Amino acid sequence: MKELAEHAPPRYELGTPSLDDWGETFERGRALESTTYTQMLSLDDSTIRAIAGSSKRVLRLAQKEMKNMPSSIPDVVAWVGLDWADQQHEGRLQAVGSSQVESFVLPQRPEALQEWVGQLRTRFPFGRIALAVEQSRGPLVYALMGHDFLLLYPVPPKTLADYRQAFFSSGAKSDPQDADLLLELVRCHADRLRVWQPGDTQTRQIQMLSEHRRTLVEDRTALTNRLTALLKDSFPQALEWAGELSTPRACEFLRRWPSLEALQHARRSQVRHFYLDHGWKDIASLEVHLDQIRQAQPLTSDTAVLEVSARMVKLLAQQLSTLGSGLQELDEAIASLFAQHPDRSLWDSFPGAGPVLAPRLLAAFGADRRRYENASEMQQFSGIAPVTARSGKSCWVHWRWACPKFLRQSFHEFAAHSRRWSPWARAYYEQQIAKGAEHHAAVRALAFKWIRILYRCWKDRTPYDEQLYLQALQRHGSPLLKRLQAQAALSAASGGGM
């Protein structure tokens, strides 16, 4: 706190936006954009707004005009569109000042890619080459990212699909056609695409590990659900006796005794030692528990069901055990990297972030402070800000369907968790519920508000201070104060904390 006092207070942005407010925020951000758009799909992707509502003749004329337009980036000497595939890549190249489009095919081999890059550098020894590719990660991007004369423009698949639809309403698709469109995108619309700038190695490691960890958590949930359904059909007592199925204790229990018959055939002392080794403290209740096991009756006597289910229970328990070990390994790797990151104290300062969500917040914003010009960019990019669709007298506000799902999930989970640790976050959530919002809509509204605070702290490199924010609420006469005071009074009356 003493260190914070030596710095200027964070400029937290205030306000309690309703759905209409979010729509207005989005519209202001799009004031100079065209009327149709495609949203970004990954952390490193940008977007372009496809031309719509034009006749084929107008589009052909526009294409003809675009061919003679100079590049929006002065030192670009050539454009390349590269359609990625597993085995080979279809490519198109056009030099600045030339009307000729060259076609080529690259095999997916490191040697072939590096040889092609070397030929490009030899042919164009000066200047830079703008290259559009339909991905933001993968072997092709990893192979090209180390060459500073290449300006990589990752194009989201939905952006390319919408652009294709503007000219080919039949829905026809082919790799050569996509390569042509990627070339046209980077040649004619580079000013609406964002050059991919890889973050520092440490931050990208945390980002990738956090995403993989979340995938493993989802895999664990899927396996747990399968195992639960299997036990309900053959060994329902195990759902109580084994405990939480994703824990090491439950996995070991089910590997040893995948059926009621196997458990009842085990010696009583063996089962007793198992529970004691896994933290069971109350000896008297343990004996009662062991009596229940001996007296239990099987759900079915069908040998086919029991034998097949026991085999599958054992296999799923083994998978869950391996997955749990992998998650623990990832957690240790993320914690080690995060502890060494220069922004660690900043993200640790947010209430409820913890060892899982703090690295995910770091991964969301990155370390490059030039990445986002304002909080609205992150609100829209992450999918937390809703979309307003207006047509005539109708107006529809809905959440974003096309956005980086992991990024939106990170903000959503942090906002939901912050309610336990931040009084104003809890009060704001309850305020949204009182207005009629459902749970997830209220959490997204809270995340929308948190992003403005997260952005300001990130931009200023200043750790979050709850008291400074509460003082800002006081200065602005926020309606949240009444709810906060009511919470404090209720907590004092009950003699407990928040």
C-alpha cells in the first residue's frame, strides 16, 4: 500500500452500462466502419469488413481499380496469399507495380518452406513482403514468424468465408480460389488487417500452456461425465464411496474395485487401510461405512453388463488418473513461468484471480502495451461486449458468436469468481440480477466493467487497489454505494464476513 501511495492512483473508468450502453459503445467503435463485418476469431487475428450489397459489375470494377492501387504500407514490394493445408499450400504472389499474378504450390516440409523464403529474399532483397495466411497458429506460421522481412497477416477463417461469399454466392470453395482471395485481401485491404506481432517467449508460453490446460480440464469433465453415467448403470454406490471422481483417491478406488463384487471380495482390512491412507480420520464412522459396503446389493445381476462395465470403469479411471497427473504438471509449469514474469504482481493484485486465473489474464492482455489502444477494443475482441443489430425500427442486442472462446471464457470466469472477493463486484452482480438479468448476462456485464479496470491497470503498469476504486465510486456518487452499505450492514448484523 505504501508503494501504491507513491504513484498516481489508477484511472479506473466508471459506469454501469446496460445492454443499450454496450450497444452504443460498440457502435461508436464502428462509426467509421462499413455496415457489415466479420469478428475476430483468435488472439492474434484481426478482421476486415467485407463488401456487401454490391452488384457483380460494381465488384468487378472495384477489383480492377484495386489492382492499380499502391500498397498502404510504403516498403511493401510484393503481396502473397497462402492457403494452408496439411500436405501442401496453394500460393499466389504479385509484385508491386506488376499486374501478373504468379501461382505456386509449397509442400508442407520445413526444408521446402525455408528454401522458398530464401528465394523470396533473393528475388526481393529490399523491402518487405505482405503475406496473408488463413490461420494465426500452426506449422506454417511457426515456420515463417522468424523472418523479419515478412509481414504476416493471419486471416480468420470466417473472414475469408464471408469474403468468399461476397463474390461466390453459390458457396463454391477450392484451395486455388482461397489463395486468390487471400492475395486480394492483403493487397487491397491491408489497412483493415493487423500485422501479426508475436509476443515475448515467456508470455506466449503462459498463454499456450493456459489454453492447453483448459482443454485438458474440459477433457477431464467429459471423462468424468462418462464415468458417472457408467457407474449409474452398474455400480451406483461407487459415486458415494469413491468420492469426487476426478480426484486421485476416486481413480485409485475404481482401478482397484471397478465393481461391487470386486469390492466385497476384498478383505475388510484392505479397504480400511485404503480409506485411512487417503485421509479418513473418524474410525467409528469408517467402520459403519465398511458395514454398508458388506451389506450392499448389486443394481443388476446381468453378467454382461457387470463385466463390460467393470472393464470400462477401470479404463476410464486410468485415463482420469493420467489426465490429473498431466494437469498437475501443467499447473507447475505455468506457476513457474508466471512467478518469473515482470507483470506477475500486477495480475496477482486482482481479487479472486488466484494461481489459475491470474496467468490467464496475463495471457489475455499480453505484455505489449501497444496491442490495444483502448478498453473497448478488448471488450469487443473478447466477445464480452454485445452486438447491436439495427434494421429499420427494430433493434436487437445479442452476445457475440464469433470471438476467441478461451479469451471470453477467461474474463467470464474471472468476473464470476471475483464476486467472492470484491464487495463492489458482488454488489454490481446483484444489481444486474435485480434489474432482471439472468446469471450469465449479469456476469458478462460485470466482466465488461472489469475489463476497463484491467485495461487501465495493465496500461499504467499499476497493481489494482480495491480501496482506490471504492474511493472513486464515492467521488462519483455511484448507486453501488447503497448496495455496498446494505451488504456491510447485513454482514455486521450476522457477525460474519462477506
